[in-house]
Amino acid sequence: MTADTTAATPGRSADAFVGRLFEAGLGMFEVMSVYLGDRLGLYRALHTGGPATAADLAARAGIDERYAREWLEQQAVADIVDVDDVRLAPEARSYRLPEAYVEPLLNPDSPYSIAPLGRSIVACAKVLPQLLEAYRTGGGVAWSAFGPDMIEAQGDFNRPWLTGSFGTDLLPAIPDIHRRLTTEPPARVADVGCGVGWAAISMALAYPDIRIDGFDLDPSSIELAREHAARAGVADRVSFDTRDVAEADAGAYDVVVVIEAIHDMTQPVGVLASIRRLLRPDGLALIADERTEDTFTAPGSASERFYYAFSVFTCLPAAMTERPTAALGTVLRADAMHRLASEAGFARIDRLDEPALDMLRFYRLTA
Ligand SMILES: C[S@@+](CC[C@H](N)C(=O)[O-])C[C@H]1O[C@@H](n2cnc3c(N)ncnc32)[C@H](O)[C@@H]1O
């Protein structure tokens, strides 16, 4: 007889499980309804124009009135918007966006910003047929296949802390990097896997003398990064290129940052070795990647569930598009990061538990 090693979770029942999945499914639908409001500009129209009937909203946002009515009723039933009087005829009811939900739905720089969640879930749903095929064949789904919804969502997930505190609080809390960014001659910085550019832009705004080069393999991310830099007024000191980091100038950089991208790389050791080559002899690399538990734990925390959700739908499939691939997946634990950086030749790897973010951890690598 073999020992039963299944850890019984107290209170497990089919009833509770079905209830949990039903709530989750309802949540998915409601998050997708937020996607409609986000992408069609319905929340913005409700907020800027004030309380609206279905006809008002349809006219303001340029959508069909019947759809506007159904969406407004659904939003009110889901307690996302307020309705003035449920007893009125459907066409006469007026709806408003509660003040408390303006920041989460309409301010992409707010720490409460939640609209990117809808875009990322919808982007995953769009590639499901390719994903099924990839799971069967061992193939991949390219990052670019997830489209603008995912690329913008990824940028907007990190945007609040990058534009809010990266340059002004987090970097100053890492003394040797801050020192290099504030001393003469002005530092040259590379942002590898820069995505839509918020880290580079935030650094350029916080450190007015430095120059930054952002590299990413995805052309549509680079296009958006250039637009964002121009709008932030830093395009004269920040350049963005669709370029492999291996082609960048060796020994030219004082600081290299890589924000939430190492786990996506098919050749992380090769990229880290290239980063080491880019650095001057006294240069430093700052890596941010998921703030995982130290070991696999199941059931896991909400953060680990979120990382794994991204991994099964996005990060692993994107990394499976090439061969050979490290196929790391989203859950890159600290010991694995240490191993990759040592294989790339870094002399010292420090896991920084301070400064800390809710979902990301910093590592400082010394060439
Ligand atoms: C999860 S996104 C992070 C983007 C950005 N740093 C941010 O925080 O929003 C990962 C990025 O890494 C890029 N990437 C993957 N492999 C790369 C490589 N070998 N060189 C440069 N960029 C790469 C992808 O194109 C993608 O834009």
C-alpha cells in the first residue's frame, strides 16, 4: 500500500469549488465588460460629460444606442456604475461613474490603475486557438501575436510605479546606482527589453543629465516608446531601437536596467553576458523580475497564482517560439536568477529585498 501524500485542504467540497469557479467566471466577464468600457471610451465619456442616459452615452462615445443601454444596465447590475432610479423606463434612466472608480479606470499613472487587467485577459483570449496548438506541438505564440492590447497592458501594468517612484524614490534608495546616475561625466544607461519605454523615460526625468538607450526586439513596443518619450519631452536624451542587445556598443554603459524581461528571454544567459559586455568595468546592472516565493508552494499566494496565470498564457508560450530556449516561464525564482547571472559571468549578484515592490524584486549585478 502506498502512502496518500495528497494534502487534504479542510472544507473542500464540490459545492465550494463550483461556487469559486462560478465567481471567477463572473469576474472574467465583468473584467471583459471593463475592457469594452475602456477601449470604447465609455468610462471617459461618462466621467467627462457627467451623468448620461443610454442615448447620451451613445452620442458622446459614438456607439450604438441599444448596445450602450445594455452595457450600462450590466455595469449598474455589476455595481460598477450608479443608476439614478431603477424604476424609470430603460431609456430614461441616467447613469454615472462613481468618483471612487475614476482613478482605477481612467488614470494610467495611478497605483490603482486596473484597466490593463482587462486588456491582458482579452489579449490572451484572442490567441487561444494558437495556444491550444502550441500546447499540443510544443511550439510557441510570439509576444507580438498578443497584439496591441497585451503590449499596452504590459506597459500600463508597470507604468504607475515606473512613472511614480522609480526615478524619484527607488533608484535613490540603491546608493551605488544613484551615485553613478548623479556624478560626472553624465552616465550612459541602457534599458534592455524596454517595452513601451516607461523605465527609461522615468530615469531621464529624474536624472536630467543622463542619456538612455532602450532596446527591445518588438517593433510595435519601440514605436510606442518613441511616442511616449516625445510626449514626456525627453526624446533628445532617450533613444529607442528595435535591436538585439548583443549588437550594442561594448563597454559603453555605466548602468543597465532590465525591467520584468529576463524571464521572457529565450537566451537569458546570453543576454546577461551581452549586458555584462555592455558595461564599463565599474558598471552595474539592475534587474527587476517577479517577486516570487523562494520555493514552489501549492496552493500558492495570490501573487504566485497571478505569475503562473501569465506564465501558462503568455510568458512561456512567447519563450517557446525559438529553439533552443531556456523556456523559463514567469516564475523565475531568486536562486534561478542567481544561477543565470553567474553563468553569464557576473562577479557579484545581490538580491535586494529593499527597496521592494508588491510584485517585483530587484537584483543588482556587478560586472
Ligand atoms: C514583459 S515585457 C517587459 C517590458 C518592459 N520592460 C516593461 O516593464 O513594461 C518583456 C519585453 O522583453 C522583450 N524581449 C524579450 N526578449 C528580448 C531580447 N532578447 N532582447 C530584447 N528584448 C527582449 C519583449 O519584446 C518584451 O517587450
